[in-house]
Amino acid sequence: MVDLTINLGFIKLRNPIITASGTFGYGLEFSPFLDLREIGAIIVKGLYFNEREGNPPPRIFETPCGMLNSIGLQGIGVKKFAEEILPKLTDYGVPIIVNVCGEEDDEYARVVEFLSSKKGISCFELNISCPNVRKDGKCPAISPEWTYNIVKLVKQSTKKPVITKLSPNVTDITEIAISAEEAGTDGISLINTILGMAVDIETRKPRLGNVFGGLSGPAIKPIALRMVYQVVNTVKVPVIGIGGIFKGVDALEFLIVGAKAVQVGTANLIDPLAPLRILNEIKDFCEKKGITKIEDIIGTLKVGD
């Protein structure tokens, strides 16, 4: 048997597979397809304080080896989530991580202040890196100072652990990671989607109503791996890898470069069983290699001779 448990320091997971926000609904939507109890943790769809409509359609466009989305963080708001979703989700006994959004900096604090007292929430993930909300893809995670200020504000607003989700749309990812760590983040997750666009040559119009969108899927995995590796070797807080994880081997690559856990995202939209399939593929690999504890493979990348 393989010990798949992961200790992030601030939360213990039964295995390293986490569902990425925005790709797994609020968790309950996937309960007819798989046992939610078997997942390491669920990160729910991003929440603003109030309900949010999101961006105008069209909002999704498939690309070679990936997908562009410009959903715009449509959501039900914290009150409806707390009243209608959270009580049912907590029954599954799986760690629940709330993805926190904010139109302005203080809204992040308002969201965590409201939800911190609610039973069943394990920690928060700060979504300061979505590229399809503000004009031209701007977001707090493109600035070290902006990142620091929001993380600091949120840490002062809750006693629960905070994970900061970073953007790949920067020149130096390590600079942003250091700012988040200095502000007190308990963990870092990366990467969010890569800013992109697509054009309809017949109409000569953008394929997305918002013009720009976030690219996800297998096409971004090499970039995500590189950035995770850089951040792991820069900060001391645990890092969670995200980006193009469709198979067990993809997840293993992230673990080998040093990620403590991984998030499965776009794969959920194609295969609702993806999280457990990927988990089983990891388990099979470990059994074949004689690895008895998944944590033994983390950070084992061999560089140089």
C-alpha cells in the first residue's frame, strides 16, 4: 500500500489531488460522478461578497491543447454559498478551500471576515491572479507591492490559513512569490491561466466577448512546471502546482519539481472522473516503483550530473 497523505503544515490532505477553482463548480455538482470523500481537497468556484454575473458571451473557446475562458468569475456570493452550499458540502468530510475574489482590495477582507466563522472551511485561496476580470488582464498578482498589500490585509482579517494564487503573466514569478511570503501567506498556488486571445477570420472579431481570456490545459504545463520549480526554490512556504494536469504523470512531474500537492482544473471539464483517475495513476506508479510514501517523491528532481 502507498501512503498518499500530504501534510502542508497548515492542513493535512488524504492525498495530493485538489480540484482547481472554477472547474469543479461548488463541489456538489460533481457528487453524482465520483465520491467527493476520496479527493484531497475541494477548492470551490471563486466568491465575491455579492453575486456576480461575469463577462458577456461568448466566454469559452477551445484551442489546440487548451482552452481560452473569459467567464469573469461569475458567482453566487458568500451569503448564498454559506446558506445553500456549505452545509451540504461539509457532510462529505473533505477539506473545503474557498477561492476568494475582490473587485477592490477591501472586498477580499470582507469575504474572509464573513466566511471565517462558518463551519467546515479549512482555509482560503486568494484569487489575485485571474486575467479576465480587469482591463487588459491586469490583476494584483502582477505587482509585488499590490500582492503584498492584499495578502497582508487578508491575513489580518482571518485566523484561517491563506494560500495565494499567483499569475504567470509576469516577468519574474519569484519576485511576486517573495512578496506573498513576506506578507504572511501560508502557502502559494500557481499558475493561474495565461492571458491570450483568439480571432474569427470570417467575422474578423475576437472569439471571446471580453476579447482576452485565460489559456489553460496541456499547452501551459511546461510554463507551469518551470514557474513552480522556480518558486519552490525561492520560498519556504509549501507550493501547490497547477497547469495542464490531465494524467498521473503530469501530477508526478509537479511533485518531483517540489510541489507539495497539485490542482486538477481543465481536465474536470472533459472528464468528471479525472481527479480520481489521476490519483489512481499516481498510486499505480508508486506501487510499480516500490515507493511506499508519496511525500518521498516530492522535490527529488535531479539537475546536473
